Amino acid sequence: MQISIIFKALRASKIKTALIYLSLSVTLGSIFLITSISQGIISMYSNMLQNDGDIIVTQAKISDTFFSNVNISLLQKIKKIDGVKNISALIVGAAPVNTLPIVAIYGVSHNLFQKYQLIWGRYPKKGEVIVGQSIANRLGNSKSLTISDSAFRVSGVFQSSIGFENGGIIMPLQSAQKIFHKSASLFLINSNLNKKNTTLIKKIQAVSSKIDVKSTQSFLKHYNQFNIIKKSSFAISFIAFLMGLIAIGSIMSITVIQRKDEFGIMKALGISSKKIVSFVILEGVIIGLAAFVTAYLFSNLILILIKHTDTLQGYVNGTIDFWLVLSLFFTTLAITILGSLLPAYQALKIDPATLIQRGN
């Protein structure tokens, strides 16, 4: 009975229902996309580093790995330290490639080549590169490339689940050194010791005062760019939340004012104020849940399209995980309840006889 009354009220106020539904769908869709894309970017870069080492070495006192320059001569010294299983050097950069204004470039030591799964061809030698499948499609599967002012032959195409790599170009470390004029952006170290053991980190740190040594997990946790992305994502999502709350509150306030006579009759018939308020809140919750499902499905569709958009080169990616769905579910309930509660409560403070007399 109660449910039929609620749906009857929703059908009676089709414009209000549609406005709240659209407002919530846009709000929740925005939060879904902003959060999932920011998490996707962080996850891709984290996986790229975590797969190659449990200790990371960068230049001391730098804000980003793109600006880091670690002397390659330190590699052999660190390699001799007891507990170091293997060590790799990596240069992270970006440069124009053919007609594309900017493409991710990775210069890697030879022991890192095996991590890139070749679709065809072979691993690069001097003057050669391998390209990710995504960027290969963008470049028309060209057999030669111009990176900055240097020409390279494409020796193969690889596939990676990490968008940054799949949309990037891999070359020998020596080639990247000439393009970016640096020794190495960072060293990635696999150890024989427990990841939480700080002794090896202290030994590596003692090699030079110009380097900064952290466990990969600690580095990613305190990485400045990740903190900026997280804070920006939270700020934008919070603004979207407030906008949705204000929109719903405004629409519900107008609707509740228009329905004062209806509420007055309900009170005159002996229906309690709490029950009337619960009717109004349930109306909002039903619309909210419908908007939640719509936003979830629509956001997944957008993320699939983004993932397969060649112009983005695989750099923008995102997945909606369980915790995001759960948190946004409760966010939906919070928006609809808060947006409905105050207008309904204000309307019910007026005497039933006055409400009926005033009507519309």
C-alpha cells in the first residue's frame, strides 16, 4: 500500500521526478568517472614500478621521477651489495613522435626487455625501438619513427595491460640517455630480503648522498603526484556531491510546497508526521537508486569507450571497483535523504487546517 502511494506520487510529479533523476545521474556519473580514472592512473603507474622491483632509487630531493637523474655508475656499486638480487635502470620521459605531439618514452636496461610481451618482431638493438600496440595503431604500424630529432627503426610491437606502457615506446637505455641527456631516472631493485627490512635500504643509501632510496611500496604511498591526483579527485567529487545535494534539495523544496494541501489532508486523516516524512524520503531514495544504476552502467560504457579510443593512446584508463560502488551507493542514500528530509520537515510544521485552506 505504502509503495503504491509513493509510485503514484512520483507519477503525479513527472517533471520533478525527471529533474531529480537527471541531476543524480549526472552527479553520480561524474563521481564514478573522476574517481575511477584517477585510481586507474595511479594503479597503472604503481603496477609498472611494483612489477620490476621492491626497492626504488631516485635522485634525492626531486618532486617527480621525470626530473630525476641518477648516475648510472652507481648501478654496479649497488649491484655488489649483499641482498641485491638484481637491479634495472629506467629512464622515464616524453617526446614528440612523428606527427604526435607527445608520447611516453621508456629507456630500459637489457634485463627489462623480457617483461614486454612481443606480438611480433624482436627486442630492440642500438637505433631501434619496440612500440606498444596502442601507439602502433596510432602511427599506422610504421616501420620507422622520428623521436625528437632522432630516427629509429621499429623492431617489434608489444602488448601490455598497463596503459602507460601499451601507449608508449621502449628503447635501449643508451638511446634514451642521448635523447633526454640523463643517466637514468631511477633504479629498480629486487632483493633477497624481506620487503620490510630496512637494513638493505640503509646500505644502498650509504652509496651516495645524491640518491633517495625507499621501498617501492613506501615510494608509491608518499609519491607527490599521486597525492595531488587523489586530493584533486576528492575535491571535484565533493563539489559534485554538494551540487547534487543542492539541486535535489531545491527541487524537493518546490515540490513539497506544492504538495502542502496533500500533506495537510494526510495529517487530518491521522497519518503521523513521521510516516509522511518517510514517504517523501522513500520517493527520493527510489529515484536515487534508479539514478545510481543508470550512472553505474553509463560510467562503465564511457570507460570502455575511453579504453578503446586510439587518440588517448591508452594513457587514460579506469575501472570501477567494489569499494567505489559501495561508497557511492551510500553517497546516493545520503544525497537523497538529506535533500528530502529538510523540505518535508518544514512543510509538516504547519497546522493541517492551514495547509488545506492554503492549498496550492
